[in-house]
Amino acid sequence: MGREGHVDESKRATLRRFAALGASSPLVGFARESESDAPDALLGYVAATPGAHFSKVRDDLQLGTGETQHHLRRLEREGAVESREDGEYRRYFPADRFSEFEQVALGYLRRETPRGMVVALLREPDATGTALADELGVSAPTVSKCAKQLETAGLLSRTDGYDLERPETLLLLLVQHADSFGPEAARLAADADDIVSYDP
């Protein structure tokens, strides 16, 4: 009983925290008709973690599958959030906030190895596949596989080494949502001024 009470309190605290974010959304009217904190929490979570896939949204908010599906479908139907298929995942975004390129980019930035590659290439644009593998602690074939996926998605060119497409946009997405990407993105955000170069 004590353990169940702890889980319920943890869930309520999590929902309240994200509901506070959702309550400040200009789309809050969509969520207000529900007596549950879940719609506001979902709005807040999606705003803070754009590109998160369904299972992560559900698990981080400690909601049931059916409850999450119900509220997300309603929010999407009413124009508060939008989603896109990404392989085996469905990823969620605040409605009308991100371009198609940005949505695709956020989907890949939510994956650990592709995100690590993007961060490393923003810091060292001339990094080789071997250097990236060493930096990320993965195998060279893993880097090659991820590079191919990033190229297919339009985020990377492999014509002459590894060149990020629209690196300024990728850097901006990482900086704006650094808290939701983990420590390497937070460090990148702290160093962003030194990474951005101006070419008058």
C-alpha cells in the first residue's frame, strides 16, 4: 500500500509539473474541458520535449496507454499538437511550431547516437568517422549506419566527409531544448557562442 501511494504521489507531482507548463500554452483552451491534469500535462510535456515518441510521453508522465492515446488524439484532432510517423515511432510536436525539416531533425536528435554525432560535428565539422566512433564510444559500422540514416533524412551530406545540412538550425534546436536532450546538449548550449562563426 505504501509503495502504491508513493507511485501515485510521484505521478501526481509529475503531471502537476508539466500541467503548469501546459496551462501557459496559448492552446490551453483545448485542455480545460477535462477534469484531469493529463491534457495540460501532455501539452506542457510536448512543448518541453518536442519530438518525443508515444512511449516516452506515456512513461515519463506515468500515464496508461489508453489514457495517453485518448488525450493525444483529442489534442491532435483539435489542433493543439501534431504528430508524424518516424519509422516505428510516432513523434509529437506543438502544432504549427516546427517546419518539416525541424520535425525530422528533432526526431533524430531524440536518438542517442545520431544526437551525439550531430553534437560532435557541430564542435568539430571535420571529424572523421573514426574520430566520431571514438568520441561516442561506438563502433565505426554504427557511425556509418547512423550517417546513412542522417543522410537519407536530409540532415547530413557524405559527399566530402560528414557535413551537416543546416547546422545553424540543428544548433538552435539543441540549444533551445537542451534540458530535454541530456548533458552533452547542455554543454553544447553553454558553448554555443564559441561554436557559432560569423562570415561577414
